[in-house]
Amino acid sequence: MNLDAVLADYLTHVRAERGYSEHTVAAYRADLTDLIGFGEGRGVVAPAGIDLELLRDWLWVATERGLARSSIARRAASARGFTAWLARTGALPADPGARLKAPRAQRTLPRVVAQPAIDEAIGRLEARTAGEDPRAIRDVAIVELLYASALRVSELVGLDLDDLDRRRRTVRVLGKGAKERVVPYGAPAARAIDRYVELARPALLAMAESEAGAAGSTSAVPERTRRSSAGPAVAVFVGVRGGRMGVRSVYRLVASLLEEMPGTGPSGPHALRHTAATHLLDGGADLRAVQEFLGHASLGTTQIYTHVSAERLKQTYRSAHPRA
């Protein structure tokens, strides 16, 4: 069996049996397709030709091309998972990736937005809803929920209506590795979500149907989010065409919002997740509770936010203490 066919089987395995998200599967596909292309350039066309020397050369060439340490580390992890599976399935007599090492990815502190800046940004968004524009109302609900529940952007766009418990102010989330968790949200997010679900969301779907009807077709509204005799669309957050909102649309919304805020670093939706986690710890939340809230498999992942809080404390000390 050639390597392309083996890769297809492996991706099916990680998707179906390991429960990896489509984003993770796409990253594996990109890395391993590059590895296979590199191997073919050296005459390796079957799994038996993959050895430690090939893997090391592949990473070395990527390093020479100037790839970031984080990208090299991710490639090494992709290769190790692939070769381990090849060894388990008998396609390789031993696992060459078990001895593959890569530089540790540099861990930088995430961007955290100060509470007054968050309040000001949400205030600017709310000002846009004065004219009852359904898109503006939706945008407020998105930002409020991202900050209130520290959701990943993929988790937010994947929400269905029955994932919301508006009475209890909780949302059921399908996170990484298909792990489900229930997280709360507060009163401001509740008001924004209620307004969106009851007023803006129906208006967006009606606009999409009107445009589709004018065009003489319902093709503008994707099947999964189209109104039918069975009831309204299932996606919580929809776009002007009636379809489920995508990650890029939410990223653009949050990035444009954070551009006007002080501070440096990434300005996408993950900055709101980082901010929410740090504010929870600053407010006295237990680290393990924050771990569960964020859906982290490892407490070590959550501990980075304690470093953020400590760094903020140091900055305050240096600016305020006379003997600093």
C-alpha cells in the first residue's frame, strides 16, 4: 500500500477513533503530506522506507527554511503519532518516531485585555445596536459569550440552539477530543443572547430567505441551517446568508474590536479566552475550577494563566511601589 493510502487510513483513525477535531485533522494532513512528499523525493514510496534518519532530515530542512520552533514541534508530534500508528498496525516493524526529538516550542504569555478596556469595547458594540441591526445584536452576543464562558472560537461556532440553557445560563460545549463540558455565563451575556435569539437571529434567517426567494432558489441557505417544516435552523450563530457562522468571520469581528485596545500580541478570539481565564484567577477562582471551565486536559496548560497574573502583579508593583 502506498503512503497516500496509508495516510488516508490514519486520518480516518484519528478522526473516528481518537475524536480529533477537523482543525486538528487538517493540521495532521498538512504536516504528513509534506513528510510524504519529502520522502518521495528520496525514493520512499511505502511505509517501510520511513526511518529515523528520514524524519530528522525532514525536520532539519524545515528548520533551514526558517519555520518557527512551534511549527517544528508540531511537525515532530504529527510524525510521532503517524509512525506509532504504523508500528501498531504492523506496517513498520518498530516505531522510528519514538526517538525523534524537536526543539521545545517557545511559550509566550498570552495577551490579556484589562477589564475597563473590555467594558469599553463591548460598549462600542452595543452602541451599534441602536438601530436594531440584527448583525450588530449578534456581534454583541458573540463577544459577550466568548468572554463570559472563555469558549474557543471553534466551540462557539459549533453551538446549536439546544446547547443553550437560557434559564440556567449555561452552555453545553463540545471541546477538543470530543469532550463535552457545561459552562456558565453571566447576566450581561444572558441579556445579549436572549436579545439575539429572540429578535436578531430570526431577522437574519428571514433576510436570507428573502434574498434566496428573490433569486428564485433556496441554495443561498445551507441545508443544515435552512428553515424547514421541522422547525428553525439549529445553529446558534448565523450569518446574513442564513448559514452557520464560520471561524474566520468571528476572528475578523474580534480582531477589529481588539485593534482599538491597548496592548500587543494576538488579537483574535483566543485573546478573550485568555482574558477571561486570567480575570477568573485574579478574582480568586481555584486553578482546578478554571481548568474545568476551560476544558483543559492538563492542569499544566491552565497554569500559564497563573504566570500571567503574577506578571501583572509585578508590573503593578514596579509602577506603584516606591522601593520597586
